Amino acid sequence: MARTALAPRGKFAAIRLSIAEQRQIANLAASKQRKPQWIMKGALRQYVEREKAADLLRNETQTSWDEYVQTGMHVSEEEMNSWLDTWGANEEAEPPKCHV
């Protein structure tokens, strides 16, 4: 398929790989009947998604911590464990309420 102005060609990025890494990627690609570029692109895509998720978790954690520092609102470990112990029971308890 010819490339048009609506379907531009992707940009190249170069990375240095050891001979051993190149062999591992080539072997994996061959076992999946794919090109090494497909393996590397997939690995990079997965890495970026994991890092985005980790950043989101860090940001949510920091926001939660900042809110706790400002308000003092919390649930104790004992309260949380007591609630979790009811999970799967016929009469699951209500989640504990935050307090100072």
C-alpha cells in the first residue's frame, strides 16, 4: 500500500542492543512467525502503558496522602481488616467510615 499524506510513515528510533539481546529478540520473533520489529514495538508499547499506570498510581497516592495530611480523615488497619474479613460471608459488613 502506498503511503499518502493521510497515512504518513512512522518515525524511526534507534537503540543499541547487545548481540545477545538481538539474538533473543530474533529467536522470539521467529517462534511467533513475526519480525523482530513487531516484538520490539510490542515490548515498548507494554512498557509505556505500565509506566503510565505507575505514574497514575503515584499521583493518586500523593493526592490521597495530601488529603490525609490536610484533614486527618482515615480508616484504621483494624477497621479495614474487620471489614475485609466479612467479604464472601452471607452478611458482608458495610465499609468502615473515615474519621479523624
